[in-house]
Amino acid sequence: MKKGSIKAKLFSLSLILLLLAPLAVSQTIEYGKITGVIADEEGAPLPGVTVEITGPALMGGKRATTTSARGSYVFMNVPPGRYTLTASLPGFKTSKQENIAISAGSSVVVDIKMEIGKLEETVTVTAAGPVVDAKTSTVATNINSELLAKLPTSRDAFYDLALSTPGMVAQGKDGSWLPSPNAYGGSSNENVFLINGVNTTNPRSSAYGSLVNVNYNAVEEVRVIALGSKAEYGSYSGVAIDVLTKSGSNEFHGNFMVNGAPKKWIADNQPKPETPGEEVILGDFGPFGEKLFIGPGDDILNKNTKEYEFNFTLGGPIKKDKVWFYGGVDYIRSESKTPFWPVPNRYWGRFGDIKLTTEPWTNHRAWISYHYERNKGDGWTWNPHWDETMTYGQNSSTHSVSAQWQYMATGKTIFTLKYLGFWRDDQPFIPSDAPDHPGYINWWKWNVYGINGAFPYVEAQKSSRNTIQADMSYYAENFLGEHDIKFGVQYTRGRGNWLGGYFQNYANFAYPAPWVQYIPWLQSWYGATGLVFYNRQTWLNPFLTVRTADQMGIFLDDQWTPHKRLTINLGLRFDRMTTKYGKGKVYEYVNSPEEINTGLKVLRDREGSGNIFDFKLFSPRIGLTYALTRDMKTIFRVSYGRYYLPLSVEYLRRFGPDMPIANIHYIFYNIPFNLVDLDGDNWISADETTNAARYLYGDTYVDPNSRPSWWDEYQEDDYSWQLKVKEGTKDQHTDQITLNLEREIIKDLSLSATYIWKRTGNIFVNWPLNQVTQEPFEYERKSFTTDYGETVSLYSVVLEDYNEDGVINGADVGWIGSHLD
């Protein structure tokens, strides 16, 4: 009767947890596991042995269990740390194993042979730290807190530490806006970033890294899960970079750190000329003897000019063995110099963290944490050759809440409910002393410039992600060996919203009107008296594009050990992933740039869309781990898995459907040739084009007569855009097979060799459509020889009489450019 009651309670609680999560993707395995068999000196299993583990990471100080009829025992969900295991049985000496190291996701086997003797006698063994995991098929790298304190890194818990592990290649974080590495030949958009196991990846794309930063001194462990992962990890085909944060303990502990680099310590690696003031010759470049050189006074390398950090952390008990806390604050200040750009890039980072851990009742464990960050950067631009007035900055704030509740119904059955949410709000700005009008931008004709005004563009993320996971773990040993089974349901709701527009409601795009730069031809052909410019002055209401990326996942993992030396890891997950446009906003014009962040008034709502992507995916995972030697120190692993590319809202771009109409005013100018041709050679150079464009501000050289009669002065443009997905499109996936051989050489050192086979299918390709027919253009392959004599194959649109004027010429090329969809 009592047994039936327990089963009913377990079933009810399981059902409640699943109902609480009808709605987490790429979750973590935050804990490790200790298993083993206890036998007498003859090798006969000993049932009824009392087994205890103790360690500072355990609230309450210890856990206890008894061995089964087969002499086996298991401790599930053991927090990372070092432990002492004690086995006791009347008639035998007490056995104590010390210094057992547990890391996240590890499965440590501790077998014991007990000697006959008095219970009061103790046999103590100091264990070597486990190096080789004899059960997992996953190839992963764990960097614990001890190693973190010693590694020379840039204190980036995600990117920098990931690069210290095998198979990672830098994408170019320094000076790059894509802080995500390339893993095992994959691309930077195939990874996933997690904190305490819940997804913090930028909803735009994983190529943009994590939207939540981490206090480096609050990191307990970093785990880079690369190959042969369990089904619990989904929605990535590269690596999962999982950062686990510290918890409190029964003892107070903390630190204060100042980290900095005095100016004299910052090396100047800029190449210097042999004679000051001259150019720097770097040598020949190309097959024709071209010289690669640096102009006098030009810097080509970024240079840090200021860098320091203040960090304080503290943890300890609020009530011993009942409630722990851990918190920290971090302040970062840095400044750098960008080549060709006179304005310093400045950054201020402020982080705050608090984490509470508790055991409110017997067999119940919970923690909740809150993370806040306030970042500011300025001195940015889109082109270092633009005027220094064309600069902008950004304030950003991030709030993150994560929590976990765990119920250990029995020593072998665990229910877990987990939540994480983060909210990111970017607030871009231009300097308070910026010009009261936007600058003039030329993106492509005769030169590239941004001059005579303020930076115009508003681009801000308003992103969030909310994740819930409910799972149940069960350890069984009475069916063809041991089974560690985990079943779970995950739901993630991601929003990668985008605020766009212009700080001063409009932008200037100013280009030379003619296609000829030789002044005598302009004079003789067109009767020109000066260089004609046109300014495409574009007025656009501020707008919010709502982009969603939701995912529902179900997974099942079984770590099956039919024999001591053999473990089979079986997994299967199902995911439904969708992306679409939500209902956005159009706002009224602003009265000042500051209103972009504080005073926007809704003009109207924007229409959303149905699902753009809607994938239903099955991901099988299977792995085999076999100990080639009896000492369990030589392990062979083989695994196969299918991994799907994580969907991101960046596929949907920033505009979306139902955009506000852009009102365009074309203004023509005529700049006299004596103000244009500064060197008198009758040729309008790139620099002279830029200088002439500086006369566009104001009305002095406005010339309505230079506008052709067929060119409408006022026009409209609809920037509405929606991704079209070909019917039958399937999500990009990678099939992966790994073979791994690992041998423990000495204490804390192993040698591992891995062979990886990867095949990627259903690769996404952006394919431009004919706006009129809504069909792809026809392409042909053409041979092309470069200036260096190298012959390559190019794909080119087949030219036809697209504009239906009876001839095939350059006008048809222009028609293609203006009719792409």
C-alpha cells in the first residue's frame, strides 16, 4: 500500500512539472554523478553498505545512500567540486576515498574493496583526480575555477575561454562584431551560449554571441560541449559553451581584484619607418611586384590606451546548511584607438550579481539568481574615414533572472524545473554637441564619405529570451545493466526586436550626378559649369520590427551500462522551431535625438506575419564507450548524432512587412569647377569629390535647374520586406560521426586523439527573385581571368531584354538591380 502511494505521488509530481512547462533549448548538464560497486576482498558484492559523500559544495554537508543487492550505489546531481566518499558496514573496516573531483556532466566511477576488520578502523585512499570518463560518449572540455584563476585570458568567459579548447578557431573578436568562434570547421552561427545551462544566445544570430555578460570571478566552471553530445543539448551544430556560476557555502569567501594595464605596459606594435616621417615599405605584394606600404603617419593597428577593472565577490551562509548566498560587482573601463579614426572608442561596463541557494525542505533544493548590467560605449562610427562628427554611442541595460527547483523523490529519482529569462534594451545616442543636421553619405560613387553633419542611423536591439525546462531523471539497475534515464520538455520564446530610423528623422545620401570625371567632356557634352550633385534626402518615421524565434523540444537520454567496461549512450529529441514577424510599431517623428530613447509616440501598429520557418525535427544520438583496459584508463568512444542549425531572427532582416513609407526629396546642387578641381588637372579625383560635397550644406549651391525634367523631385519608397521561403525547405543539419581514443598517462594528465566526420545538408542559400515574376533569375557559369592571371568560375545572371525595349544592353542590368526581391 505504501509503495503504491509513493508511485502515485511521483506520477502526480511528474505530471505537474510537465504541465508547468507546456511551453528551454540547449540546456545544461550542470551536475556530475558518482557510481560504483562495493565488494569484499574476494570480489563478492556487498549489499547494505552505507555510502556517504561530503564536500563544501553540498548543502547540509553530506549525502548518504546504501548499496543494492548487486553492491552498487549512485549519487546523482552532484555539484562540481571535490568530495570525500566513505563506505561503512559492520564487520568491515571503514573505507574512505578522498579528493574525488566532479565536474559538470562527468560520470565518475569509484569502486571499493572493503577489508574485514572493525568498523572503527579506517582505510583512507587519496584519489587521483578523475581524468578519463569511462561512461560518456561526449567529447567536451571542462575548465574549472582552479584553472580559470591561472589561465592568461582576456577575462571573456565565453569567447576567450572557448578558444583555449581544441578545435576552436578565432572568428576575429578583437575589433569584430561577431564574437563567436568557428568550431571544428563549422561557422560562427552554429554555436549556442548558455549560463547555468539556459540559452543566452543573441536572438539575432549565434554569430553575435551572448547577450548576457558574465562576471569572470563569479565563474565556477566553463564547459565546451563539442562532439557526441546528449539529446538534452539541442539547437546547435557547432559547440555549446556553457558557463556555470558559483554558489555560496557554509564558509564565507570572496575576493577583491584590481586588473589594469598602465600605458607604459601597452606595447605599440605599429610598424615604424626607418626614417621618421616617411612611408613604411612592407614588401612586394602580388605577381607584378606591387608594393604594400603604410603612408606617413598612418596607423593600421588598433591600440588599447586605457584598460582597468575593479571586481568584488562575496559568498557564504545566510543560515548554515539552509540558505547560501553569492554575489559580486564588476566595473570595467577601457579605451582604444582605431586606425584612421581620431575619436577614441570608450567603454564602461557595470555588472551586478546575486545568487541564493537553499534547501527549504528535506530532498528539495533550489536556487535563484539575478544579473544586471549597464554598459556604455561611444566614439563609434561606420567608417573610420568619415568626419569625426559622424560618431555615435550606445547605452545598454540587461536584466537576467534564472532559477531552478529540484525535488529528489528518492535517491534515484529527481524532478527538476528550471527557468531563465533575459531582457536587453539598447539606447543609441549621438553626442550632445553633434551638428543639428545629419551628414552627407556616399556609399559607392567615385569615393566613400560621411561628412558635414551628425551620424544619422538609429539601430537598437530590444531583445529577450524566456526559457522553461521540466525534466525527470531516473536511475535503474535491474534491466540488462544500469540505466541513467532523463526525460524532459523545453520551451523557449525568443524576441529579437529592432528599433530603426534616423536620429533627426532624415538622412542625406549625396552622390555626383554625372558618370564622367573629366571636366572638358562635362563642359562639351553637357555644357556643365560645375559638378552636379543630387541629395537623396530620405525621411522615415522611427519603427519597431518585432521578430520571433520560438522552440518547443522534447528529449530522452539513456546512459545504459550493460557491462562495467561498456556504456551505450542513447538519445532522441524532437523540436519544433518557428520564426515569424510579430506586430510592430510605427512612431511619430521626434523633436530631438533624445526622444528616440525616451519619448516615442505610437503612430500606428504594423502587421505581422504567419510562420516564415516552421520546422519539425527529429535528432537521433547514439554513442558507445568502451574501456580497453581493466584499469578503466584507456577509453575508446564512438558516436553519431544529427544536429540542426539554430534558427535566428536575423534571417528575417530588420525591416519586415508593413514598413512606414519613406518620403524622398531629391535636391540638386551645382558646385563650380573652380571649387572642385583643386589641382587644376581637369580630372575630378576621389578626394576632390569629397571636398566638393562639403559645399552641399545650406542653400548656396542648390540648383533646381540641374534636375532633369523626367526626375521627380518628390518620391516615395516602401522598404517593406519579407523573407520568402521555398516550399519544402528543411532546416540545415549536420550529421556527425566521431571516433575518440583517450588514455590517462599520469595523474591529472591524459592524451586524447579524435577523428571527426561531418556532413552538412540542406544548406540555406539566399536566392534573389525577379520582383515581377517572383521566380529566380536564370544563371550561367562564366570563366573569368583576374589581373593576377588566375582563372575562376563565376555565376552570372543571364542577360535578357528585361525592360522590353527591344535590345539587350546595360539598361537591362540596371533593371535587374532595381527589381530584386
